[in-house]
Amino acid sequence: MSTVPYLLVGWCAVLGLSAVWLNQVTFARTKTVLPFLIAVAGILIVWFWQRYAFTTLVPHSGLTYGYFLTRAGVKAGFWALTCPFRVGMAFLSICFIAALASGWRAGHRGALLCVIPWWLTALLIFALPSMYLDAQGNASVFI
């Protein structure tokens, strides 16, 4: 479990490198890569926000069954899970629209379909920590 943060940051690095490569192959312009790289930076910032909120608001003894459903856990759940996740999704949506707009202005309208899988991957990588913490704190995953 101690290697998971490094793995997630590594995935963001791979995501950033793939954004540079995808833009070089698809658009061959430097302006079109900015929304992609800003999105990767936004993912990292939201993750650090989640980590800080989690370490300050959740008891150090760890999560218990249904912690985020208790009175004390509702505040922690909002600031460590709900708010960062919603802000991050809104930020990624804005970056996605900016990427589509910059690709459209670059004149590569048919190539815009090639960037949609990248954005879906970015959304999935961004959502992984939130899904894990939500499932752990709410005990919504039954094995």
C-alpha cells in the first residue's frame, strides 16, 4: 500500500508523456498540448488536496466500517472525497473542452476523436483514489 502513491504519480507521468506524444502525432502544435498538461497538473493538485484533507480530518487510527456515514465522518467525507472529486471533475471537463477547442482551431477536426480515449483514461486515473477511499470508508464494497 505504501507504493500506491508512487504508482499513481507514475501513471500521471505516463499520461503526460502520452499527451505530448499524442499531440505531436495528431496536431504537431505546441498550443494544443497545454490543456492536456494542465489537466495532468490539476489531477496531481487535487490528489494532494485529498491527501491533506484526509490526513487532517480522518482519525489516525484509520477508517472504520461506515466512517463517512457517521456524524464526524460526514465533514471529513465532504472535504476529503466529495468536494475534491467534484472540483477535479469540473476542472478536467473544462480542460477537455479547451483541448477540443484548441484542436478545432488548429484545423484537425477529424483527429479530435483520437484524443477522447486519452481523456477517458485521465478521468479513470483521476477517479481511482476517490473510489478506493469511498469504498473503504463507506464499506460499500462487499467481497
